[in-house]
Amino acid sequence: MTEIPPSDFRSRALSTIGAQPIAITAAALVLIVSGIGAIFLWRVATGMTPETDRVAAGRQIQVRVAQTSEQIMEKAKGLEMSQQESIDQLQAVQDQLRTLEQLITAQRNETKKLSDQVAEIGSSLDTLRQSYASAQPGDTAERPAATKPSARSARVKAPKSPRKRTKARR
């Protein structure tokens, strides 16, 4: 067997591979450079770059957020104004209710006063009827008309009826 020196082994391995690795590397380099060039030409031709797209998208989002926040603020102000108007209307209604309650109370007091006066007049009429009914028919014929007692004197002289006053009930 013959031994092959190590230097020959290296030369033979390189000679079998030959010029192929350089050609493959050169082809790969040409593909990479042409791909980068194509991307560069596409960006230049369309005028679009991812960085400017991102910046533009970010600005659009900021504008939308600003518009939305302004709309929310306007709606909040509108709600605040309508709430204040509702509070004002409620206070006005409460004031009207208090006024109506005062008027109703005054009207009830007046009604009670008038009812008491009507009851007093009714009892006075009953007293007058009793006094005229108890007067004898012969006595009234003999006496002249000038001696008739007036309503005021009849009220003073006539005994009060033992009947109790009744309050008007609702």
C-alpha cells in the first residue's frame, strides 16, 4: 500500500470540489444583490416605505383618538348641561308643589272657616225658627209690626240649641 502524504490529500479534495463553490457563492451573491436592488427600486417607484407607513398609521390613530376624545368630551358636556337643566326643572316643580301645598292648606282653612260659619248660621236659623214657632199666633196678631224682634236681638235673646256643631267631612 502506498501512503498518500497529507498535502496530496488536501490538493485532491480541493481539486474534486474544484471551482464549484466559487460559482455557487457568486450566484448566491448575485441573487441577494438583485433582490435588494428590486426592493429598493420598488420602494422608490411607489414612494412607500414601511417607516413612513408606520408613521402615517400612527398619526391617523392619534387623530382618531383625538377626535374620539373630543366627541366624548362634547357628549359629557351635553350630559352635564341636560342634567343641570333637569335639576333646575325639578327645583321649579318642587317650588310649584310647595306653592300648591300652601294654597291647598289655605283653601282647607278657608273651607273649614266657611263650614263653621255655615253651621253657625244654620244653628241661628234653627233658633229663630224655634222662637217663631213657639210664639203664639194670637200674640203676633195683637202686636204691631214695629215690636217684632230683629234678627240680631233674637240671636242674643234666644237660647242656644243644645245641638253640637258638626264639622264638614271630606
